[in-house]
Amino acid sequence: MFPRSAGILIPLFSLRTEDDLGRGEIMQMASMIDFALAMGHRVIQLLPIEETAPGEASPYSALSVFAIDPLYISAGELPGVGRLALRRARKSSNGSSNAHPDDPSSSARFVRHAAYAGIKRELLDRAFEAFSSRARRAERQAFDDFVHRNSYWVEDYALFRALKDHFEFRDWEQWPRDLAQREPGAISTARRELGANVRKYLYFQFVAHSQWEAMREYAGRRGAFIGGDLAFSPARDSAEVWAHQEMFDLSRTVGTPPDQFNPKGQRWGLPMPNWEAMRAEGFELWRSRVRHVRGLYDLLRVDHVVGMYRTFSFGSEPDDPGTFFPPAEEEQRAQGEAVIRAIIEEAPDALIIAEDLGTVPPWVRQSLAALGVPGYKVMMWEREWDKPGEPFISPQDYPELSLATTGTHDTDTLAVWWRECPLEERTKLVHALNLDGRVNPEAPLKDAALCAVIEALYAGRSFLAILPIQDLFGWESRINRPGTISDSNWTYRLPLSIERMSESEAIRGRQRRLLEIAKRTGRLAP
């Protein structure tokens, strides 16, 4: 059984150190792990780290569900980059912050994707040139071993990326027909003619996975756990859809049915899984994904788990009302349980967590509980909706097999929710948390009051409590606002570098209080 623990939700792109180039990188995980452990939080839960297309900031729409984004590579660790090139890159990134260490929320900073990508790719290209011309035998052997072990995905990915470059990033469906349909002769010719670029993308994945392995080992030595996110689907324009076209129904797009917030539903643009074809192959594409990520993570969050039971999709016509597949509940339950069992079988040593939020039929959560898979308990949404006044549910009444939290990457931060919701709602929450007389619902949620709310949640029965880092410190900037397009979506960065936060007496004081909370609530051994 996974130990009763507390953790931090933070995207990898949000990490920040004094010497970074404008976005989080793999080797910065060491500083984040140390920072989290200093406050009694031994789980670092990340969003997907896979590569996305230029202009696509959402990590849930990836060019590949296997490939780590090369932009996460810590270039300063690579031979051939050079100090002068790094110094110039840091100057160009202009990633410094003017936030005050006692009030870092006063100066939110954001990732500038386009500028960062240009700076980083120049450094990575220098590293590849150095590897190609003067890598030692041992490093070349390690590279060859990596490609061999990961041939089931990395060779298709590297060729796909080389072709994307060759065709100026046009969708694979717009490539010449023989390449789009993967005719063997055309594929062989492309591998030969684009060989250097293919090898470059193989090298980037070799480096990224090597650095990730080092961070996984570091976390293990420090007694920390890394959580990852298994996105529901790759993007339509992705290596996996191109390589496994028979596993997707490209005439339909995944989304959500109409509701009070979206009367026309939501079209996500993700390809509809061909569940019948996947089932016929024993869900091998899912199994291969899980076999891959079990080497990256200790905890695995399965995104949009209800979609594995019943996937809602739209046809190409604008007025298509959409439909569920499978259509009947009995078939839905059988399909979802088959997929979840396949995931569990392929990652027996990892903790599987189901993202079961949104409009989810009660029987789905019953099914997950029967399979031993914990779901989410978002404090603000856990209410007795069928009772007068719709009171909040006490964390003491959450099931032990659950993950308790104040929010996700898609929600308002706790500080914003507290400020903007009606006083009546805050009063109900204070009562449910048994904080009457200790937390004034009419006052801002600051310092002692925030700690009291966090401790009440941590004292609940859920064996896991993982909070967005903003909610642990009372910060307001959020990660994503669903249904909107904005430069502030998927670009959140820590308002201060981890070094400066570690030097701030205000933040260190809060770390000490959170450490004591974790100990008192049994989430860290005293």
C-alpha cells in the first residue's frame, strides 16, 4: 500500500531556478524535490511532459504520448553546448523576476514558448553536433541500447519528427499519400534521405530519458515520489496516430456532451479511439504506453478515465449532436474495466489514480473502487447535492481510497475561489471542516486561516492529499482556464526561483508550518 502522504501539483514547465532559460527543465526537479521535502511533501505530481507542436501549449495534445519534450532537456548538462552559448542564451531569455520574496504572488511570470523554443533548440543542435562528431564509444553504445529498448515507439517518432521538419510542420494527412499511408518503400526512402535528422531526434530522446532516469534515482534516494499524467489521447497530428491509424476513427473527434456550461458540448479535436480494434489487439497500444511510463513515474494519474468507459464524440458535421461509445451501460462498464485492468497489469508497482472529475456516472466510481483505483475528492465539489442547502462533505467522510485536493490545473486557485464565492458558501465550508471559531469566513484566506483549511483537509481519511503549489502558499495565478485561449494558459511559472524562495524567511516559515501539518496529520513520519 502506498504510504499516507502529502504532495505538490506543479507542471514541469513551471519550475524556476536562477540559471534557467525561461522554462522548467528536467534537472531542476532535484531542487523542487528538496523544496517539497522541506515542507513534508514527498510527492511531486506533474502534468504530461510529452512534446507538443509549435503554437500548442496544452500538454494534453501531444505530438507523441511517448516522447519527452526535448525542450525540457537541461542543456547545461550537455557536452558541446559551451559556457559562452549558455551565457548568451540566459541573457536572451531574460527570465529574472522582480517579485518580492515576502509576497511573490505580486509578480506572476509566464513561459514565453516561442522565444524559449528558439533559444533552446539552438543549444540542443550544438549538443547533437558534438555527439555526432566526438562522442565516446561508451556513450554511443548507451545511445544504441536506448534506441533498441525503445524501438517500439522511438523509431516511428523520430521519423515522424524528421518528416514534420521536412514538410514545414504540415499535418501528416497533408503529406504525399505514400508517406501518409506509410507505404513501406516510401518509409524506407524517407529514413535513408532524412537519416541525420532522424538520428537527431533519437538523440534528443536518449538525452531526455537519461536525465529523467537520473532525477528518478535522485527522488528515490531522497524518499520522494514522482507522479505523472497519462493523457487520454495523442493529438490527431501525432506520431502514434500516424503509425497506428487503424486504432483511431478519424471521422470523429472526442469531446463532452452538452451541459449547462456548454450547450453545444465541447469538441477537443482529439481523435476518437477505435475501441473495437484496440480490444481485438488486447489494448496493446495502451499497454505499451503504460510499460513506457512505469519507468518514469511512481504514481500514474489516468486522465479522463470516464472516456475509457464511454467516449463521447462528434462527427464532422457542425450540427452533429454527438454520441457515446459504447452506447449501453453494460458494455461501457465492461470496456472501461478491461482498459483499467490492462493498465494495472502493465504497471503493477505503480500507484494508479483515476481522474474521475466532471460528469461521471456513479457506477463508474463504484467500478474504480472495486478495482482498487482511487479517484479524486476536490474539496469545493464534495457536497451533499441532494440535501437542502447542499452542505459540503467533511474530509473525515471521504473514502480512504481517494486523493484529496483543493483544485486541479483547470480550476481557480483556492485563494481566488475563497475571495469570489458567496459568504454563505465559505461559511458552509468552514462548518464542514469543523473550523467554526477558528477561521472567519468574512476575512481573507491568509496565513493561519489557510493553514487551518489545509490541515483540515490533510486530517481527512484520503490516503493521498496533493495540492497545487499555489494553494499551499495562497497564490492566485492559475494554470489553465478551460474553454479559453489565452497567453496565460499553460504558461504559469513560479513567481520566484526556487533558490530565492528557499532564502525567503516568509516562505521558509510557511514551509515549517506545512511540515508540522504533514507530521500531525500522519502524512510524514515524525
